Amino acid sequence: MSTQRTLEMDFATELNRTQRLRVYDARQDLNAADISTAMGNIIAKNIFNGSGGALTGKAAARIITKNVEEIDLV
């Protein structure tokens, strides 16, 4: 069995939409300050631009953890 951790970051956009970015295999030691700083850097550097326009603010963030069990078929 393996555990998968995914960081989801939601950003507000200039067209009043929400844009979600996912980071798979997120580190175990991430904390709120790390995530907030990363989101601020992403916004400041304007490196992503989707159909909703440029990212303008932080909306939400979450870490999703799920257990995956592979089944051997006989």
C-alpha cells in the first residue's frame, strides 16, 4: 500500500474565476507558511496564465492524502 499526497492551491484570477494548481507527491513537512509563500511567489512572478486571466490572489489550499492499494489479479 502506498500513500499519495497532493497539494492543491486555489488562486483568484483577474476575471473573477478560480484557478487550481496541483502538486503531486507533496512533501510531508509542508506547513501553512511554506504554502502561502509559494503561492505568493507564483502570483508575483506571473508564471501561469489560464483562461481566467492572470492569478491575482490566494483563495484556498489543501493537502489531500489517499491510500492506494494495488490488487494482484490471479
